[in-house]
Amino acid sequence: MKTKSIFGYLLLLGCCAAALAQGSKPVGQTSPGGVLGNAIGNVEREFVPAAEAMPEDKYSFVPSSGEFKGVRTFAQQLKHVAAVNFIVAAAILGEKPPVDTGGEDGPDTIKSKADIVKFLKDSFAFARKAASGINEKNAVAAIKSPFGEGTATRLGLATVIVGHCFDHYGQVVVYLRMNGIVPPASRK
């Protein structure tokens, strides 16, 4: 009898756990746009604090030892990422970027740390807005590529934002560490 009671309790516990799991969805994970928006938010939460961690007088830093000839300065890295975020997000939405992106390099008029960080933050907000409109019906529909001729998909372009940002985040981390700064995401 005792074995039947234990089995019954375990069965009841398992059924309750299964019912709870089916009845709850993680926040933001209810649509393709939610999943993609979360992914963009994840890279934003690492990238923006890294941009803020570098002192303004080091925004012109560019590595000089090793194989770094012709690479972007720290500021140019950030402006490039922000500009591409705007360009790609605009393509997802089927509209023009809401700001002058200055092409893929970012506008020459944005020079101060505060303005660059604002440009970067605004680009992530726009990218999350674009991702939020991606759904099962439009995710893989052909749209105009923002990179010349041809087509792309909203799903593909949203993943470009995440991958491109993390590529440059790795470079930004190297620049921070070369200046004796531990990236915020690596601090305890």
C-alpha cells in the first residue's frame, strides 16, 4: 500500500509539473519577433556597457602593435555597429533608416562619446522594434537586401544584427583590455 501511495504522489507531481510547463511561456519567447528581440537585447546588454566603459579620451584608440594596420578606432567600431543596425533594421521594416547613418561607417558628425553611445543605444532600440514585427507569416518572405542587389529574409537579417554585433563586440573587448579595462560583462 505504501508503494502505491508513493507512486500516486509521484504521478500527481509529474502531472502538475507538465501542466505548469505547458501553461507558461518564457517572457518574450512567444513569437519569432520576441525571440529575435531578446537575442538583440542580449547583445545590447553586453555591447553598450562596453562602449560606456571606455574613457572618452580613449575613443580614438586603435591598436598599433601586431597585425592591426588599417583597423577602426574604438569610436569607429561603435559607429559602424550602430549604422549597420539601423540599415538592417530599416530593411526588415521596409523603410529608410530614421537617421542619417553615414553609410556603414556612421555619420562623421557624431564625434563625442555621449553622442556615439546615444547613436548606439538608439540603433539597438530600432533593431528591437524591427525584430518585434517578425512573425511566422513574414519571417522568410523575400525582401530587398540592404547590401546591394538581391533579396534577404527578415529572419536572416535579424540574425545578421546579432552576429555582426557579437563579431565587433569581440574586437571592442580586445580594445578595452589593451587599455587595462576589464569589460563590464567579465567583471564579478
